[in-house]
Amino acid sequence: MPYDPSAFPPFAVTVDLVVLTVRKDALCVLVVRRGEPPYQGRWALPGGFVRDDEDLEAAAARELAEETGLRPHAPEGPGVHLEQLATYGAPDRDPRMRVVSVAHLVLAPDLPAPIAGGDARSARWAPTDTLLGPVDANGWDAEQAPLAFDHDRILLDGVERARSKIEYSSLATAFCPPEFTVGELRRVYEAVWGVALDPRNFHRKVTGTPGFLVPTGGTTTRQGGRPAQLFRAGGATLLNPPMLRPEI
Amino acid sequence: MPYDPSAFPPFAVTVDLVVLTVRKDALCVLVVRRGEPPYQGRWALPGGFVRDDEDLEAAAARELAEETGLRPHAPEGPGVHLEQLATYGAPDRDPRMRVVSVAHLVLAPDLPAPIAGGDARSARWAPTDTLLGPVDANGWDAEQAPLAFDHDRILLDGVERARSKIEYSSLATAFCPPEFTVGELRRVYEAVWGVALDPRNFHRKVTGTPGFLVPTGGTTTRQGGRPAQLFRAGGATLLNPPMLRPEI
DNA sequence: GCAAAAGTGTTGATCCTACACCCATGA
DNA sequence: TCATGGGTGTAGGATCAACACTTTTGC
């Protein structure tokens, strides 16, 4: 077909961010409160319009920096991980206009400082299980209401992506600070999967997988008990054999 | 921010299809020849604009029907499989305008009839390894030139998705006719992964995985040799334990 | 000493690979 | 009879779950 500008309808394109972290042994997501209609006052995933001269991943990185002050790292490095998740474009997903949203997934360590660069009054970490858990008529209040737009579905897809990727990749280290113990890494797996793991077998498994963990030589007692070795993330990105998620 | 139509730039949104099949023991992709600039005369992935009132997956299903006459099935059923792959939106990926393309992956059995509904003169099955293989200055001709736009990258992502998904899901059966033998299923794995598998261990593995294959009772000798049992795809979508891809 | 968390050893079950071997058809 | 692909048996190795046990700190 020849090029005809009237042959296609115009869309708005946005990026939405599923920013996950592990806080107090719970998987949490960054949500912001909407200040204007539609869904005014409701919690939503952070996001915004893609600019005219901007690639999708660049737009996601820009929104992440605006909301949290975080910058994505190279795929291999430690720290914040950013990847494209999926795209959502149902015709009625935004009542104002036709919007296609390219969702991205961010995995970040628990930030000791409050979220930098963002507006603390309108942004917070919400445990994912209260947002995604079964809707119980009793324990339900406005604070735990579903997210705006189709953001519940996007969050669910993001959590499921994180749950499966830590099985066969070293991505769980993205939830940890630059130096961490085996026990801290295990608590990440337990929080993301929502299961209890055997500490002894877990230790053998992760320290025995080549390229997963590199000892730094230091130790720490911040968890109490016997001092634990400190590790950094190794260069390996794919785990072979994978971590096994217990069946529920 | 209040709603302001001038606050966001308009985009065109398209769907592109990576339609894969296994023909003559080779993984092949459906490509169409472009009839107009840019990239006139070059091969490209099929695709088209998303309509104003159309969901993304519906647009992909419509394009698939227009190009091949195929219809996607429910996730559980046998036959054509359709899923979203990824979204590509570099500012310069189409010289005419700003286009964001939501790529979809289709897995189809080898079609005995030529591609129905499409234009046979301008559509063909191309082996993926000649499109993606290392660029060798000798064996390179226009017929094997890279695809238009960023379709080489999209194809590579689609092939990689198919390679990994048949490890832990029963999706390989989407490449097979409704009834098939264990040997035919094995040749699918060998074509997609590009490796040779032990027929004896493969047989034990797939017939021993609960829910993967259901015997129909019939047999066939279409491959020569001893008659082989015929199977249909079972209800299982996730394989536990997964098929193991040999390391190269 | 005692609690707590970090590690190591061991055992039996499960799964995988490799290959010997048999089975049922067409030519 | 032979070639061809289908299918079963079996032995050795790798991996895993379960759990007893030792180590090293803070209190």
C-alpha cells in the first residue's frame, strides 16, 4: 500500500514501570497516587509519554530517573535492572484517548534512602501480595483497592516475569546491595517466590554454581549469628542448572 | 498533569508477525516482498497498522488471517499459536514517520497447501538460518540479504523465544499436525534447536512426561520403518521436568 | 552458656546420558 | 533378507531433598 498518512489512526505511546524491590522480606512495587482524573486519588504505576525523538528503553530510563533517581546499569553489572515487559493497547484502556503502553520491569535493591527525586507524599512501596491477593470482602479498603487503568494486569505480568526469571538467571542479585550474604540472597528468593527454602541446600547450590557469586573476602554479622561471607554478583547471567522453585 | 493533546506526539502503531514453521527439517519464517519504498523489493515480516478500535492481539490475528488464512487457537488447543513477542520503537526505524511495532510470534505446523489467502508471488518460507546466519561474503546474494527495517532483530528475538519456550512448555506440538509421532516431534526439536537428539531417550522423556502427549490409538508408517504410534497434544502447557537443550 | 545464623557431611531417590538390544514394517 | 525407523532395558553419573551435625559470633 502506498504511504498515506490518513491510512492509520494516531496513537499516544507511553511507558509504564513495574519497579520491584524486596523490603522487610516482602516483594514490593513502587506506586504513585494519581492527582487528576481519570482514577483521581487512586494508586497507579509510574509512567509517562514517550517523546518524539526517544527510543522506548530511553523513555523508560528517563521516567525511572525522574521517579526514583535510579539509573539502569549495563545488563551484566550489579544494581538496577531494566527490561521491556509487554505492551498493552486495548482500545478502552484509557477513557481519554487511544493509548498504547509499553511496560518495563525494573528490579532494584532495597533503597536505604527514601526515593530520591520523587514526591514522597504521592509515591510509596506497596507489598505486591496485598495488591494482587484474592479480593477478600473483609480486609478490603480504599488503600488496597486495585490500581488504576489495567495496571493490576501489568503488575501481575511483571511479578510473574520476575518469579520465573530468577529461576534460570542470576537476576535475583539485582534485588541485593552490591555486597550481600548467601542468607540475604535466600531471603530474596523466599520473598519473590513466597516459599521457604532450606538454608543448607540453598547455600550449597548458589556457591556451587559457577559464575553466580564471587566472594569479596569480607564478612558481616549484620544478620546476627555466625559471621557470613560477603559476595558480589558474578559475571554469569544464565544459571545452569537453574534454581528449582518448589511446587506449591 | 492535565490532559493536553499537544503534550504528546502522535505515533503510528503496527503489528509485525514472526510466523515460524518447520519444513524439511529446517526452521522457516514467513516473509513477504515489499512492493514499495522504503526497502522496495526486499523481504520483510508481514504486518500492518493497528486499527482505531482494535486490540493489539486482534490486529495480529487479523493480519495473520489476511496473510495465511490461519486462525489462532485457544492457548490450550492444538494448531496455530499466537503470542506477543516484544515492541520495537527506535525513532529512526521507519524513515517515513514515527512507528512503534508490536511484534507477535506465531508457531504453525507445516502447511500441506500453499499459503492460503496470501499472494504466493510475494510471500515465501525462508529458512531462518540463512537469514540469521553469520554474514559470509561468499555465499551472500540479494535473495539472502537482511530483512527490511529492523526485522532481522525481531526475527532473532522470535527465534530465541521459540527456542527457549519449547524447553519448558509443550509448545513444540504447535509445529506438528493434529496427530503426529514421537519421531516427528523430535525432528521439530532438532530443527528449532539445531542439534541432534538421542531418539531413544527422547521417546522415553516425552512419553513419560504426564499430560504432554496423548496416544490416539492409531499408527503410521509415513516415516518408513516400524509403525509408530500417533499422539495428540495433551492438556499440559508447562513441562515438569523441562526438556533439556544440549549445550553446544 | 545459650540463641541464632552460617556452613559441611551423608544418604537415598530421582533424573539424565550412553549405548546394547529387540520389534515391525517396506522393498 | 536387509535397511529403516520405533521402542525397551540397564548401568553409571549428576543432582536434589532431607536432615544430622559442627562452627562462630552476640548477648
